[in-house]
Amino acid sequence: MYALHVTKTEPRHDFFWSLTPQGFHKTAYVEWGNVDNPRVLICVHGLTRNSRDFDFLARDLENSYRIVCPDLLGRGDSDYLANPLLYNFTQYISDMITLIARLGAQEIHWLGTSLGGIIGMMLAAQPNSPIKSVILNDVGMIIPNMALRRLETYARNDNAFLSFHEAKTYFQTVLANFGITEPEHWDHITQFGIRRDEKGDFRLTYDPAIGQNLVNESAPSLHLEAYWQAIRCPILVIRGEESDFLLPEIVTKMLYSQPKAKVVNIPNCGHAPSLMTRDQIQIVGEWLRGV
């Protein structure tokens, strides 16, 4: 019987240097588990989120995996960029390749929520990829433009909050689709989703410029079919039943070209399942044990 661990351990903090056309930058990450464990799981967050979204999952799996959770550029403890045009897939891919090289792992399991899943698809699709398995949390080979526009709208928010409670209320509004019901989880989201500025106000822990390149005004959707079809490793797709980001008809098309992929629907949430609850962590843990 699968059971969650109750010990509340804390991660190790580190960073690595990477390069943009305008110079070097730091990408931060947190790490769980034994550094000598050859079973490595990289967990990458969504557009406005950060590495600490995976704390609950990592605490449960750290005895089985070395778990590494980066902050993509412009989020969390990673550097912000002066040129927002550099917040793009090419840069994210470059940074994640640098992370993989730093870890020295021969094989990687990849868990990505939304944007993190897109990056995972792009890496897993490459010839001779070290990605051994991919878990996509509410993201697929086609992403509707309207869903992207919704994310872009709140990604541009540059809110200041006078209190923790005010910030928590904000997250409960904009992240309502996560399906979170536990106060502990909302407290966690808020704790790592804000930091104090020089005036003492609470600010969001991401650069509001990160969403500027998200939407192509001339394209009806973001198409990633070529990446999806090129993946040769096992795939688990987790979908929020009410998601506008990964529609049922898209999942049907995905299974046509990747019939061995496993799809699990999570009730009472949209984009994207939090992966903080017992049942959701159990889905991830049991699937990983089988690959």
C-alpha cells in the first residue's frame, strides 16, 4: 500500500551559471534526496510558479529519487532578465541542458507542469535524449490560444500586498483552478509566492515580463505535435477534468499518435492539478515505480 511520509524535511539550495546573448545569469534550484542516487527526477513548474510547488511530492519521493526542482529564469530565486524577449523556449531549454549536465545523471525522469511540461516534451523528443520518462501535468501537444491568453493576463500582474492574508486571497482567486482545498497548501503557495520589497510590501516572486512572449497573436494555438510524436520514452499525462489548457479532444489526438501513453484525469480541478494531495502524489509515485 502506497503511503505518504510525514517527516517534514527541507531541501538543499543551490544554483548554476548559464548564458544568454546578454551575459551570464544564475538559475536557482532546490534538491531533495541522496546526491549519489542515480535515479534523478527533475520537476519544473508552470509559467508563474516556482520550484517550491513540488515540496509535498518531493518529501514523499526523496528516499527513492534524487529530486531537483529549478526556478526558471525570472521566477523564484533565479535572476530576472533585463530583456524580456529572452524569456523564451530556446533559453529555457539551454538552461535545463546546463542543469542536466551539472547533475551528471545518465538518465532523467521529467515531471513538468504546463510550461515545465512543454520544456520536457522538447527535450524528450531529441535524438539520444537522456529523458527516460515524462510526466506532463495538464499540458499536451496543442495548447489553445484562449488558454494562453488567460495565463498571459495574470502573468503580467505586478501586485503589491499589504499582508500575507491579502496575498493568500489573491492566490486563491487566480489559482482557483488548481483545485486546492487544504489551508496548508494555500499557505505554502503564498509563503513561496511572495517576498518583501524595499518598502516592506509583499510582491510576487516572478518578473511580470515573463508572459510577454507567450502568445502569438497570429496563431490560433500553440502546436507541439512534432515534439509529441517524436517522444520514445514512457509518458504519463495528468489532466484536470475541467482544464481549458488540455482539452479532451486534444488528448484523443495525442493517444492516436502515442497509444502507449497513460492518461489520468483529476476531478474537481482545471489547469493545473497541484500535485500536493495524497491521491495525486500517489499517481506520480506509483507510475514512476513502474518505468
